[in-house]
Amino acid sequence: DTGVSQNPRHKITKRGQNVTFRCDPISEHNRLYWYRQTLGQGPEFLTYFQNEAQLEKSRLLSDRFSAERPKGSFSTLEIQRTEQGDSAMYLCASSSQGGNTEAFFGQGTRLTVV
Amino acid sequence: AQRVTQPEKLLSVFKGAPVELKCNYSYSGSPELFWYVQYSRQRLQLLLRHISRESIKGFTADLNKGETSFHLKKPFAQEEDSAMYYCALSKTGANSKLTFGKGITLSVRP
């Protein structure tokens, strides 16, 4: 599968623990997006990168959340001191630069905080 | 603020029946509108976008700026159309973030 890859697919963690997710975009794509999706809702934008630069962050991204894309390739999303409200599906998407290009989504990482 | 509204959560039809999935939006400017689909156990994928003016898998959607709507239509539903459908928007001409509606489940019965 040469599409967007996310790991792990599932993560169960205890409240208060830190978790980190990884996203590997399609290789030639320089834009990378993170979204969060909770039950009964559509995906909500969290942040995006163009190459290694983080260009926009949503107000949903509290101080406990941090995202990186150090070499402009893969990205990580870390959540510190997890709370039960962080339980959600975390989606990554990538696209090439330029107008009117399609964003391709990964299969997501499902986080459950117990 | 930009917003996408999908007023219904579920639409259940028989095979061969027409389908219309509603989408309304609010945006101060000229947005680009999309429909994304998620089939069971598959990833979210683009179905169509208004600038393409294409028919994909028999689906069409017309942007009505007066009514700020982008309804998805298909004249004859097939069982394989059963899926979750999301309407989304972004800035025109810019490859930027998507704002999604809550989605609607389409169930096509045999």
C-alpha cells in the first residue's frame, strides 16, 4: 500500500500517560494534515505542515498536544497527560502543493483513554 | 466562521431509488466544496469536488451559491453505495484545511 500510513492503528492508554502517533505521507506530498474525529462528528482540523514548517494550528490543539515534521517527511503527534476527552480517531492526510489537489487520508489511529 | 451542515444523520433507501444527500454551508468568500465517502472498514476518500463538474459512480453535485448548498444526488442507488458521506469545504484555489460536516450514513437495501 503506497498511500498514507498511520501507526499504531489502535492505542489504549491510561489517563495521564503520554502517547505518540506517527504518520507517513505519500512520498512526493509536501503538505501534511492532522484531524481528529469523535463519534458522530466529521473530522476536525488540528494542524498542518508544508514541508517541515507548521503553518497553522487549530484552537482545538491544546498545550498538551504537539506535532512535528522534522525532515519534512513523516510526522508525529504527541499528546501529553492524556484525558478521557482525548479519546478519538486521529486522522492524517497528505497532498501535493498547488491549488486544487486532492488530500489523501490514512486509516487513522484510534485512541482510547481509560 | 466557516461551517458545513448536513441536516440528516441517516438515509435509508431501496436499491434503484433516487438519492439526495443534503449539504449547506456558510463561508465568507468563495469556497471549494467536496464530498468525501468512507466505505465500511476503508479510509476516507474523495468522491467529487464542485470544480471538476464530474459524475463519479453516478453521483453528481451542483454548487448553488444562492442557496449555499452542495447536495449530492444519484438517480438510481446501488447497494455498493452504502457508506458514510461527508460534505466539506476549503478556500478556493488554496490547498488548505478542510471543514467537514457531521456526515450522513446512506443505507441502500436490496
